[in-house]
Amino acid sequence: MESKISQERAPVAQKPHKIDTTVTGDIGGLVDIEINGRPYQVPFGITILEACRRNNIHIPTLCYHEDLCIAGVCRVCVVEIEGMRTLQASCAYPITGKIKIWTTSEKVRKARRHILDLLLSEHYGECYSCVRNNNCELQTLAKEYGVDYYRFGHVDQKRYEVDRSSYAIVRDMDKCVLCKRCVRTCIDLQEVGVLEATRRGYNTLISTFMDKPMIDVICINCGQCINRCPTGALRAKDPSDEIWKAIDDPKKHVVIQTAPSIRVAIGEEFGLPPGNSMTGQMATALRMIGFDRVFDTNFAADLTIMEEGTELLLRLKRKLVDGDENVKLPQFTSCSPGWIKFIEHYYPEYLDYLSTCKSPQQMFGAVIKTFYAQEMGIDPANIVTVAVMPCTAKKFECNRPEMNSSGFKDIDYGLTTRELAQMIKEAGIYLPELPPSHFDEPFGDASGAGLIFGATGGVMEAALRTVYEIVTGREVPFKNLEITPCRGIDGVREASVVLENVKEEWKFLEGVELKFMIAHGTANAKKVMEALIRGELNNYHFVEIMACPGGCIGGGGQPIPTSPEIRKKRIEAIYKEDAELPIRKSHENPHIKYIYEKFLVDGPCGHISHKLLHTHYTKRGKYIV
Amino acid sequence: MIYPDKNVIVSEVEHLVEKYGFGRENLLPILQEVQRKFGFISDFAMQEIAHRLDIHPVEVYGVVTFYSFLSTEPKGKYVIRLCKTISCDIAGKDAIARTLERELGLKFGETSADRKFSLEFCHCIGMCDQGPAMLINDQVFTKLTPSKVIEIIENIK
Amino acid sequence: MPIINDTIFFDEKAHGEALEKALKLTPQEVVMEIRESGLRGRGGAGFPTGTKWMLALSAKADKKFVVCNADEGEPGTFKDRVLLSEYTKLVLEGMVIGGYAIQAQKGFIYLRGEYAYLFDHLNTYLERMRREKRLGNNILGTNYSFDIEIRLGSGAYVCGEETALIESLEGHRGEARNRPPFPVNTGYLGYPTIVNNVETFACAYIVMSKGAQWFSKYGTEKSKGMKLISVSGDVKKPGVYEVPFGITIKELLELVGAEEPKAVQIGGASGICIPMSEVNRNISFEDIPTGGSVIVFNKERSMLKVLRNFMEFFVEESCGQCTPCRVGNKKLLEGVELLEEGRCSHRYLNELIELGKTMQIASKCGLGQSSPNPFISIVTNFKDEIMSNSIRGNNGK
């Protein structure tokens, strides 16, 4: 979808020069170049860095990131071009002629070493006390270039106070190398606009508006900046100490739920390539760590589909049958807490479009501290609920004051994939070698519909599998239940299904073309909202929005690094696992049927579920006080 | 005007955006006028401008802190900028600096409590052949001597 | 032997009807005339103006822009101030000629904030040009329309770098862009843009007025025409001088009445500092290029203090985006402090010189590429003086 009013934030000259095909441009075709004395043919307009990568020639980088526009500021990737006085940043230099490139000449090596020396001289902190120890790009470069002393000295005192004000993100500017990846992530990729370079010269500092603490500015806690930070300057707020404490406390019944995207990514923390599912191994590991019960958030995702799908049908009925003009359509999904905070700040007038459903994490928390406590005969005051999420915004979400409908805090701690991996390592466990096991009753293993929540378009696909079947009594007309229009990685996608031969009670939907839209990344969410404001979504019914690029598998709590390729692998793993599951529709999950029989007895969107599983939103607005 | 009223800022920004346009390329002229009119660019003004131009407040903050003639803190009615670059330096900048500090009772980087004077150093102002030189707001004063400085300050005090 | 006593700018008779002449030619012919004159950019880098204009003319776009770089921030430079205030016609009509040559519709004067007092003067002159049909729609009755807007800077030296200037015009922090693409293709708002120095436009005016051949009889083989030099420091007669390219430093020092000179800083803070043993070198793109700043230091001056002044300037005025410039200048300044305290070993000094060389080739823009120049040239040319401090420090006053 082309958005008319979307603005390119990146300065024109810093747009990425991405060329995917081998024959491009009207000048066209291939250019003969020389790299390190050997001839190569590369597409016209490709950057030197890209040309080298395609030919397996390594060039170190720091500010370059595949997801972001070009900055060319760290200068680590400089190369020598024959005949030019100055070195050129290979990430930014497009090849448009027959040039001769030297990637490791004396000048280049000396310059890179100098640049590293300069960065290290300003980088305060010791590697062994850093969350990014062993996964730090600056550390890796220092090793690669054999740095064994600080040539130009080293700061020996902290200069900045660590900002721990946010529920989700910790900023330690002493470790910042000013690569501006976070700035480009926040402003260009996500269009949230928390971080920007401020001041100038030696005093340049990545900062917030008026240098306010993170809690006071409009941050949606998506954590995408953390995923792209090359050092430990940005990190998530880690609750694992408190969780260990709860585990060690015999009075506490510690329950953990794991989101769909954890299983397909956590292997990366143990050195596996992206795209390996570790579902059963993870369940085993969590029990070994000492969690009393290990549940699958996919159950709550199935529950969300029941509630959200029903809510959609009710909205349709009120609109089409009752003619209620106050009903807002399309209905927007509400499972992404980053997206929720985004809309609360930027589009507070449109909160009525949001589904009132809590996110699966919070639904599960409420169910655990009520239904589960009842079934097990445990005092909910002694239950500690931990949620492993691919997400940093979940840390904020679980601390929302309204999330206590059980009478207790629905979720006590939000843990990220990275932090869980750390706990597993701390427990001396090597995850990939564990025997797999199942999730615990009474929620058990969930459906494939719940699982695909992890990928962009997954909520939509899961909802359609259920809604279509409720209305027509038949399965969605897609082979193997794979609703392909929902899948893919385009920023904004849309599709429709026509409801035909519907059941008697849904007669008013006969022949209705159910139109839906999917967006991921808040920059794309913004495009959708602008389209909504222009009235272009009037005949749409359901919109799925995920704050993070790629959906939850690309969340801010996921293993670092991230890239389009890595996210694609994780998505593939999710769909593969879905295809192999025996139950793939939320309403067919026997545990879901059980909870509606036993506990949520007045059905989806009934009184009990309204009290426990639904929520309301806050008009926050965009003024920073 | 110590702290401008929010409504005054809103209408001023509205007026400026109408005058210059909604595009980001008009950010600097708008900021310059706000700076001139109010003596600084308050956090409310920055947000108001940001929202009008459809950019993020932090981007405006990044721009304001980049340029040394824009400030987020209130400046005096008279901003005195003494050139500290080499030609003025060797022409006797130090004596002028001492005179200014003494006569105004201010250190460089400070603004007087009554918000009448701000005293700052600046880099070369292109008066190297007539140094030492300083700017008071947009006006330039050259070939300064301590007694000449005292006279200038007396005239605006 | 260069002709020293001739002047172009400072001779009213040399000013002719350049705009009238240019508009009678095709844009290509104007560009060719500029090319033939051998005119090179007067900001210091010396890029051939004709080539720049040719590239912008041949770029295909529905809008093009002309920018006059009046962000004269280089320490010791003030010739543009004189041109703008006293030879306004040459500059502004030079811009119109540039606009016509590349077929632009709009021009900007990026006037440094420190020169805000020239704003009204320039605006009045633009008004007068509009009244006289030398600006605006259908200039001098032709089909060509062009207008000029003045934009003020806000106190940032780096905005004199052409891509930082364009970023600033677009409302961004003045951070230099990656090049390529160059402004002649992708400039202001992504459109082809020529950014030229004030003096370059004035020269273009003179080329159109007197002809390329006349212009190119001055100067040296690769540096044609006259050059304005701003002279300050320890001299009897500071001010703006018009000299032909190729003039030796010695000749210039005599002309301005240098008093017991010890060192000459050519090209401002980002230029080089030469000792008296090198005064037979000359000002030209072949030998010592300069945007026009000459600062003379007499034998009383502490070169370390001079160097500290320059390095403090760069630490504050670097835009701060690229590593070599942001941190490198700080390290050089810290080196100066060590020298002042007598604690900088010769070995470490050499490390810093090597760092300076890296900055010269690895920085993103001209600022960082030239900021180590004074460090390298001063510590090399005045090593005995620089290294003479004992541990407590004695002449770093």
C-alpha cells in the first residue's frame, strides 16, 4: 500500500543503495572492478561493501546495519580506491565505474586500527561486567584487529548516569560508540522518535528530548534499538535476580509461560543457526531451572482468538444488524504492547478501534491467578507469574496499573528470550542437547493457530481459521489451512475472503467480503493509521498490527543480532512447526473448550471474560511534560 | 517576558509555520525567529514546532543543540559574543574578556539574573583585521579596548 | 612573474554588463565560457567551477538549485563579508548567471549567523534587482526566471562544508553527507544543486563581463585569475588583498607589512602553518591552496598556544558524526595539553602525527580531513619550540 503522506525521514543522500537483481539501472548490467588485485563483475550501483560480501571478502563494519539507512559515520569499513586521496566508506560508496579497490592495504589497516583505538579510548566499562560480553561488535573488532593496549588512553571514570527509569530499556551512554543505529532505528525504521544525536563535536551525545529520562518521553518500549546496538549501551531491564529469588523461595509457586517466538529463536543464544525450533527442549530446561509449572502462551493465544474473533463478530453484528453507528471498524488487534503504547500516544482519538482483548501474556496471567489457582487449590498470593517474551514492551505492559483484574498483578515479571537463555546457561544447561518434553496441564500443548502469533500476519491467520469456521461451518478455503495472503514480509499487506453459505445465525454476513490488513513495524502502523484517518479503511474489518518488524519473532527481546534473513528463518520455523501440529485451530484446542466449560462459563466476551480478559486504554497524547 | 505563555507560543508558531511552510526545510528559520522573539526555544516551543512540521520533538532538540546560536535555556536581552579565535586572541581578547566579566559581573557562559545580558565566547566572526571583535546580538563591535567596552556596556545598561 | 598591482574586484571599471551578456548566450555557452576561464572554486577546495556547472546542467530534474555559500567561518577569513557588503552586485548577479547556466529556478544565500547584520542590506539589494528586472520572473525580458532567498546560519562552522550546508538548509543538523552522490546530482531536497563560494560567483560575474581569455591571463597554469586574501595577525596593514595566484608568501608578507614574522598560517585553522624558511612557496592550487586566510605570527607568539586555539576550535566545531574527527581532534588537543605540560614524549607525538594522517584520509568530510593540518604542520615545522617545555611547563603561557 502506498501511503500518500508518509515522509522519508532519512536524508536523501543517506538512503540505502540496495540493489537486489544482477541487472539494474538504465546504464545497466555489470561493472568490471578489481578487488585486492583480482577481477570481479558486480551490478552497477551496488556498494563496495555489498560487492565484497557477495564475493566473500570480509570488511569489518560497525555503524552499518542491514535494516537501516546508510550512515557512513563510524569509518571502520573504509577501503582504498586507487587514484583517490581519501579512503571511502565501503558501506556508502556505490560502484558506478571500473574502480580498483584495496580492502586491506597498509593505509586501510592503519586507519581502521586508529579508528578502533579512538572508539576504545572513549568506551568506558569492562567487558566482563557487560551484558554484551561475547556478543559485542566493538569487542569483536578489537579482537579482529589485535588491540592489546589503549594507544590513545582510556576513560577511567563514568561520565554519564545510567538511565534505568524505563520499565524496559536501560541506557548506558558510557558504552555508546555513536554509530547512530538506535537513532536510525527509532526515527527511520520505527518512526517513534525517542533517540537522536544531540549537541555537536566532541560533546555529541545520543539523547532523548531535553535529556529527559526514558520513562518521561514517548518510548513504546519496542526495544528495536537494543537489538541493533552494537555494544551494551542499550539493554533490557533484567528481572532475573528477582525470578531466581522466587524460585528459591519454597513458599512461592513459580509459573512460567513461553511465547510462540521464543522457541524458534532461543537456539541462537546457544550457537545454533537461526530457524531451529527448541520447543520441547525449552520446556525441559525450564523445569530443570526450577519453575513449578511450564505453560505455553500459545494456549492464551488460542484464548485470544476466541475472544477477539467473537468481539469482531459482535462488532459486525452491531454494525450491520443493529445499525449501531458507534461501533468502530475495522477492529485493530491489541496483542502488541508496543503498538498499544504507540496508538495511545500518537492516535489517542482512535483507541475505540482497538480490540479490548488483553494480550495473550496478560490473559494468561489473569487465568493463572484465578482459574488455575482454584483448580490447584493454591493461594494466588503465592503464585509468581513469569512470562518469557520476545519483547521488551511486555515488561512495561505487565506493570500497567489496570492489569490486575484477578485482584493480583496478572504477570509479575516479563523476561526476554536473551534473559531466559542467560538463566539457562547460569543453571549449567546446554539447551540443544536436552530431551524434549511437553507443556504442563491444565493448559497443555496448544494449537498451531496460537503458535503462528509469533509471525507477522499470524494473528490474522489464526483468527480467520476460527472466524470463518464459526460463521460458515467450514474450514477456510486455503490448502492446508495456510492462508497465504497473511504471510510474507511486506510492511503492509491486505487481502479478503468472501463469506458464503453462512450458518443460519450469521445470515447477516452472507456474501460479505471480509477485508483485512496486516502491518508490522510502527512506521507501517503509522501508514495504516494515516489511511484510516483519511477514511480509506472504511470497508475494512480487521487489522493486525505488530510493533516490531517481522512480528514477535523480530521482537526487542530476541537474540542479537537481527536481520531480514534471520527473521525470515525464524518465521519459516514457526510455520513449519504449525504445519506439523495435530491441532491447528484455536477453537479445536481441547483445553480451550475445557476452560469455557469450567470457568468462563458465559462464553467468549461474556461477563467473566470481560472482567478478566479484556482491558481499556489510556489516552496519552504526544506532549512530553 | 521571562517565561512566555503557552498560548503566545502556539500562536507564534502557527504564524511562523504559515509564513514559512510546513516542510522540514523551514525548521531553521522558524527556530531562529522563535529564538529572536523569546530569547530561547522552550521545550514546549520545540514540541509545538515539531508537531506542526510533523517531525519528532527530539529531532528539533537535536537541531537546536547543534547550532550554537540556538538555545534551550533563556538568554539575555543582549547576547554578547566575544570572538576567541586566534586573530582576535593575539589582538588582545583576554583583556576584553576580563573587562566584560568585571563590568557585567558575569562569567562566560552565564546569563544575568535579570536576563539582560548573556556573555559567551564565539568562534571567528570575520573581523580578524579589526580585532578584538564581538557581537552584541546582530551588531558587530571591533577594535575593542577595555575603555571602549566599558562605554558600550554603559550605553546599553 | 605574476602581475601584482592589478585588481579586478576592486576596480569598478572592471565590472561590466555580465548578466546581459550571459542571458544572450545559451546555458551551454555560459558554462563553456566559465570552463575556458579556468575558474576554480574559491572556497579552498578548488574544484573547477565550469565542470561543476556542466554536471548540474546535464543532470535531468524538474527543479535545480543554486546555493551561495556565505558561511564564511574559516578563522582569519573575511573577504566574503567585504564582497557581500561592498560588491553585492557581483555576487548576486553572479548567482543569477550560475542559475541561468544550470537552468535553476531558485537560489539560496546561506549567510552565516554571525553576518546577520548584512541580511537587510542583501535583502534591499535583492528587492532592487527585482524592481530592475534583474531577478524574478522574466529576467531582463527573457524567458528565464530565477529568484534568491537568504537563509541564515546559526553558528556552526561545519555548515560551510557543502553537503552539511545542504543538510542545514533542509532543517537538519549540519552533518556532512556521504559522497557520492554529489550535490550536482542529489543536492537540496534531492535536486541537482550547485554550491559555490561567494567569491566564486563574483569571479563568474567577472568572467562573463570581461571574457574567459582576459580572466585567465592572471594567475598560474592551474590557478587562473586573482584571489582575495584576508590578512590578519601581526601585520601593519591587515585587510583584504587582491593578488594573482602564484604570489609567494614572501611577496605577500612584504605587501601587508608583516612585523618580524615567525610563522604564517595559510588557509585558516584548517590550513597549514609554514616557517620563514618556506616563504618562497606560493599561493596556488599547485603549491599552497587556500580559501583566502593568511594569519601572520611574529616571533613573540607561542606556537603551542596558537595550536591549542585551533584544536579547541575543531573539537567544538566538528559536527561529531564520524569517529576520526569527533574523537581524533580531541586526542590531538589532549596531545597539545601534554606538550604544554612537558609530558608528551617524542614517540607519542609521532603517534599523534600518524593519527592526524589517518584523520586526513578517513574522515567523512573536509572538516575532519583538514583539521589535523595545523597540528601536523606546527609540530613538524616548530618542533624545537613545541618540545621545549619541561615537565612543569614554562612557555605554554
